[in-house]
Amino acid sequence: MKVLILFEYPPTPGGLATQGDLLYKGLLELGVDVHAAHWQSDQEKEWYYRWFKPDVVVGIGYWGYAPHIILNPQKFGALAVPWLVSDGYIANYQDVLNKLPLILVTSNWVKEMYVRDGIKGDNIVVLPVGCDTDSFEPVSKSDPKVLAVREALGIKPDELMILTVGGDAASKGGREVMRALAQIDKKVPKWKYVCKVWPQQRTSIQDASDEELAESLGIDKKVIYAVNTISRSFMPYLIGACDIYAAPSRLEGFGMPQVEAGACGKPVLSINAMGMLDTLVHGETALLAGVARKIVVNEVTLGAAAGYEEGHKVVFDTPRIVDYRADVPDIANYMELLMNDSELRDILGKAGRERVVANFDYRVVAQKFIQIMSDKLGIK
């Protein structure tokens, strides 16, 4: 089997890049003849098509990447198999997607979104995102690297650290977590809430709004916004420094940080919806808050990124759910339980680690990929 994987290569710390890189790493370790190229590098991709002649070209992204990860390989006679996430609505390229012999998606919820928006489900197969369980593993709280993270963040030894990681905190449910923490502040041990977000122009306004919310709730002295770029090497120790990983995300096709937190033996608080239904088990590896609200839209305005002219409007026959909001009282209840019960935190964390190793280790995912290629396409 000869495989070319298209993603942001060399990989950055982002989710899509990590998704592609771990499949690449897993296939290499299993002895597959595999190469990687940047999904937008037309010259390098053509180079591989001409001399490597891959049996399959796997492009990581969402439906809007179709020109780069589907149409480009097809132009040179290569078999394209995209491995797709969802951004709430599949607005274009339905004809292109429906002609493919196989589409990989990251969760059953993502598959549901594609089928809802006109993509045939017969050839859609779920392949979860891999996790490097050698790097993301439980680390002692007394480890110097973990202590250094807590000290740098200003977390005292007697304070519980709650962590959310994302491009911004709000999309990961950070505002709902803040409201919940404000409700239980007097009922739980001392705490600090760390929102690790990436410095980027598109989220700076949201970050400022979130900090204003913390101030209005009277918990701003307990909320820490860590706005900086970090590497994948640092992430296991950042997660290792926390006591609870909280991310009741508003839109999540898989939930990689939640899985990584589980691999680190941390209890996870999330939302009972979307990709988390595949990755987390309520009451066993995580506590999942109910859905309080579904954000529904009747129309969207799209542009070049979706393959349309700027300002193109799409009006839905049936309104589409594009976002979720977790139930704040549920979050407060579960957070209070976790913060007051170290044994429960340990039980959930241990079970989370076991589940991730068994189901989402990157080598397990690579084996699943090989099996899918054999079963669905006859490629060995």
C-alpha cells in the first residue's frame, strides 16, 4: 500500500495538522510506504503523483478543502479519500463528495452532518483521530515539569486547576464554565481556571469579551488567560498540571483535547453531544452536561472559501443546527462533584486513560485505516 497524506506539513500544533501527522507516524511505524505533503503545495503534490504514484491520497480538512485534497489528486489520476471534519454545515461540493468511493470522517456526529446536508452515507466511514499515548500519559503532580507549569501560571499548591484549551475559550464552552464556577465558588476548594488560547486576530475580540464576563461574574482574579503559542511537547505537561479538564464545547466533531486529557489520566467535563458521544463515556470516563440550547440558522452567507462568489447566500429548506450550548446548572453540579471528590477525579481519569489507549492510540487508528482501505477499496 502506497499512501500520500495531505495536511499542514511540516505540522504545526493545530488540530488538523496533528490529525494528519499522527496517521502519518502510525502508518510509518506499521511499515506502510507513506509520504506527507502540505495540502496547498500543488508543486510538491504533483511531484509525488508523478514518481511515487500513490494508491490513495488522504487529505485532512473540511469540505471547503475539496479543490486541494480531492480535485487536485483527481486531476492527476490519483484516488482521493478525504478524511473530513465538519464546521456545522456542508455548503458546497456535494456532487464532488458523492462521486467518491470512500469518505473518512472523525465521528458519527460528523457523518450525520454530511448525510443531513446531502452526502450519501453508504461510503462514509468513521475513523477517529489518533492520540500519542506515549507523550500524553499520566505524570506525577510532583514532577518538576508539572510544578513549573503551575508556578508559571500562578497556581498555588492548595488550589485546584481547571483547564480549557482552544483557539479561543468560548468555542470550547469556556463562558458556560465561568458561569458555573461563579455559581459554586463558595461550595468548593480554592481554584483557578486557566483558559489556554492561541494568539490570533480573529479571536482577540472574543477573548476580551470572555475576560469581561469573568469580571462581571466577580471571578476575574481566579480566571487566567494564557494567550501564547505552544508546542505539542509542552501540551502533556500543561494538561498534567490541571486537576480537571473542562470543555463543554459549542461545536466539536471529535474533541482532541478531551481525548488527550483522558490519556493524561485527567477527569473530563464536557457536553453530551456531537463527537464527544464517540470519545467520552458519561459517568465512566467523563461527566457530560446536557444540551441547554441548539443554535439554529435559516440561512448563511458564504464566499470564496466555500467555492462561491463573495456574499453568496444560501437559504435552508429546513433550519440547520450550527452550534450547541451546554447546560450551566449541569456543569455547576458536575464541577462541584469533581472539585470536592479527589477519588472520583482519579477514577474517571484512570478509566479515561484506559479507553484512549484501547481505542484512540495513533497506532490503533493506523491499523483501522489499513483495514478500511482493504475492506472498502481492496488496497493492501
